[in-house]
Amino acid sequence: MSTFIDRIDELKTLENEYSRNSASFVVLYGRRRVGKTTLISHFCKNKNSIYFLATEENESENRNTFRQLIAEKYNNELLASASLDSWTPLFKIIADEAKKERIVLVIDEFQYLCKANKAFPSIMQKAWDEILLKSNVMLILCGSLINMMTSQVLNYDSPLYGRRTAQIKLKQIDFSFYHEFNESLSLEEQIQQYAVTGGVPKYIELFDTKKNIYRSINENILATGSFLYAEPEFLLQKEVTEIGSYFSVLKTIAAGNHKLSKISSALGVSQSNLTSYLKTLIDLDIVEREVPITEENPEKSKMGLYQIKDNFISFWFKFVYPNKSMLESGHSNYVEDKIKNNFIDNHVSYVYEDICRNDVWSLLSEGVSFNRVGRWWGSKDVEIDILAYDSVGTDIVFGECKYSKNKKGMETLENLQKKSPAVNWKKDNRNEYFVIYSKSGFTKELLEFAQSKNNVFLKTL
């Protein structure tokens, strides 16, 4: 299994910052397990670097650890035995050493320093403005608590606002790179595993490629002592208070309630009170508010649907959280049977649609022009899995995704074509294209028909 995959754009950003002829200040943040430390380690390889991992200890203990780290790196016996009540001398030493050679200074889990001392962003601001800004140092502040990193570093009212020269919000690895983790898996096995792990490297590494998906789920998620059994609780309790309220919202969405009114009704909570919870979950990259892709004013649209965008958290709230009593009482096999009966239709098929929507960009190489891709649904129960269009042109693509065991034929294409008039976008002046994704391929009749047309595309995925 590869130890470092994807992150091409992120590495390019870091290398560009490193090559600057002046000090640089990078903010790197993202949810836990997504690979921030691995990215930093890969970037710092063969570079003169200092890596400091902050802990949940008090500020004094963190400062002492940082002091010892600097003393050991520069073989400074005087510093090793010194007692400091300020960070300033330590940053000055680093700035002086950087005169000889550029230094990458990484402060990981920066949010813990901010929790230990609410004034720490101001301390860091002073250190940057008075010492590091004039040096040959590349400073990287890295953090896992998205809310705190945003408020303490990126927001307008933060003392550090405006200092950064670059920021990277590290997201999950895209499915297109998934095969590099598990090259022995078939495409179908990759899709099913991705539906559970998402693009979180730590989760992917836990799944044994030699075992089927249900065995891996049982051992890594359903077993009460397993690493992932209580993972969402660990993730959310670090980010929010009232974790029970957030769990109720996520459980309700996972159960199929996607409209604000339905979530509100299911929970018995007013819509006005609910929106703050949903906004926080959106900020944490756990939930997304989706509107039909052709909506001109998405924020004001009344067609909004709330979806859990994190594959693992979606899986967990569908299959683990509602069945915790069974799992705690030792009936994991019964829960596994429930998963087997619902996993494909109630979970994998939706993830498959997301994968296909990301893949549809490949049609650009076929001469189709578009710059927006998403889903579309109307008020008359018409849903289109993929809709891509050119906001400044006339091309529009209608797509259908079929995750089933049967080959798809002309009926699938005809049904898709019947839906297309429901989309009013440039109805009198547009070039229509159709794409069908099928896990199990296509009938000979449909293949021959598509070959005779230049506006029909068939993709097996």
C-alpha cells in the first residue's frame, strides 16, 4: 500500500511558498485523519525543518517542550537548561538560524495552544510581525479543529488575520486516486469500500484488502472495541458542544429527511433553531446544502436539500448509531445482516452517483462544453442524477447512474430523454447530450445506438 497518495495541488502550493525569497506563512487545516501530518512530513523531507506538535497540556508545558526541541536541534546546552516564560527568545533563535539556511517551522495542532491561552494568536501575531516576517522562515500553522482554526487564524477578527501568505484546507482524497491505496481490489470493491471509508487515508488503511467488505465493516466498525466504532463521537465532541443535538440532526438526515421542514418536523425543533446546527455541520464539511444545479440564487432557493457529504459519517449514522443497543449487547452479526440487506440500495448507490458526477468532467475531452456539474430535481418529482451545462454557452448534459447487476438498455436512455424537457434552461437554444453510467455495462442494442450518435455517451464504472 502506498504511503503518500494524491495531494498534487497541495504540494505545489507548499513548494511555491518554500521557494519565496522572503518569509512565508501557511495555514493548513482540515478534519482529523485526513492526512495533514503525512503531507507535512512528505513536504519537509530533505528540508531543514522543525516540527513541533502541540498537546492539550498547559501553555508552560508546551513552551518547555518547544524549548527542548530547539535546544536539541541546535545543540544548545544553555537553552536546554534555561527557564523561559516567553516564546520570543525561541522564535529569535529560529530566525537567527534561518540566516544560514531557510527553515520550515511547523506548529501542528495549533488549536491546543489557543485553548491553553486565548491570547496565543496575539503572541503569534507579535512573533510574526516583529521576528519571523523579517526572516528566512516558512511558518506552517496546522490544525485539526476546523472551527477553532477558522476563528483563531483565518477570521477577520483574529489577530493573525491578513498575515498568511497561503492557506490549504485539506480535503479527503478523491476516488480517482483510490486504486493507489488498494491496487488488488476490483473497481466494484473499490466503490463499495470507498462508500464506507470515503477518502480518509487512516480509514482506508484499516480495511484489509483480503477480506470482503462486510467482514471489514464488522471488524473495524461494528466491533465495540474497534477504532471506528465511536469515531464520529470523537470527531464531533472536539468541535461542538451539545453533541447530542448534532447527533439527532445527523441521524434524522441519514434516515432520509433532507428538507429543512422534514428535519424540523422529525426533531420537533423550529426551523430557525435548526439552521445554526446545520450551518456548523456545513462548516465542518460533514453536511452540505444542495440545490438544483440550475438555480440562479442558491442561497435563497426553497429547493435546498441537506445531505451528509462524508461517506463514513453517513454510513455510521445509517447503520451503526441506530443499532448501538444491539451492538453493545453483542449482536453485531444481526446488524451485519441488516447492512447486507440495505448497503447497496440505501448507501452505495448514492455514493456511486457522486463518483459519476465527478467523472463526468471527462466528457470535456469529447468536445462537450460545460462549467457546472450537479444534480437537478423539480417540483413534479422529476430527478436527474447528473446535469452539466455551460453557463456562457449552449451545451447541456443529462446523466443517469445505474448501480445494478443488469446491463442497461434503450429503456434507460429513453427514460432519461423523457426527463430532459423538465429542465427549462435555454430550452429553445441548446445542444443536448446524454450520458449513462452503468456498473454492469450495456446491451448490444444500446451500444450500437450510441455509436451511431454523437450526443450519447456510455460509461462503465
